Amino acid sequence: MKTLPEKINWYRECETRQWKRIWHSIELSLVSISAIAILVVIQLYGNGTKLQPVFMLFTLAMAISSAAIVTPIYQSVVFKRWHVQIITLGLGCGVGISAIAAFLILELQLANT
């Protein structure tokens, strides 16, 4: 078992394993595709209330930022292991919360009609 300082130093290094860089790139690509799918669903089934454009702008920003960071994560010359973990977790959770918000918005719009 590694000691805590050894684990901390390991996360401070750049990712050298190619399969792990590919895995994180695929994860971020799926996050971006999921955000785009949420945008399409809310555009098709939403009725354009005041909250919907703000929600769509937020989700679009998440989709663009996760798509834009796929290549730098794959090249992994700048990001350390802990950077990649935080980025993937943050964008994934943000898109998950956007999906929940999309369902709530659609449900509220359906209840009002």
C-alpha cells in the first residue's frame, strides 16, 4: 500500500498512460454529446418560456467547453492527473444536473398547458 504523500505525488504527475488519456477523451466526448442531446430535446419539446433560453445557454456552454477540451486532454502535456479528474467530474456533473433541470422544465411546461 502506498503512503499518502506517494499518492499525492502520483496525482501531481502528467498522465503517461495512453489508454487512460483515450478513456478521458471518450468520457468528455460523451459528456458533450449528452449536452447536445439535452439541447435538442428541450428545443423540440419545450415551449420557449423565459427560463428555457438561459438553460439552453448554460447547457450549450457546457457542450462547447467539454468538446473543446477533448484534444488537450488526449495530448495531456499540460494537465496533471488531478486536473483531468476534476475537469471530467465537473463537466459530467454539470451536464447531469442540466438533464435533471431539462426534465423539470419540460414537466413544468407540460403542467402549465
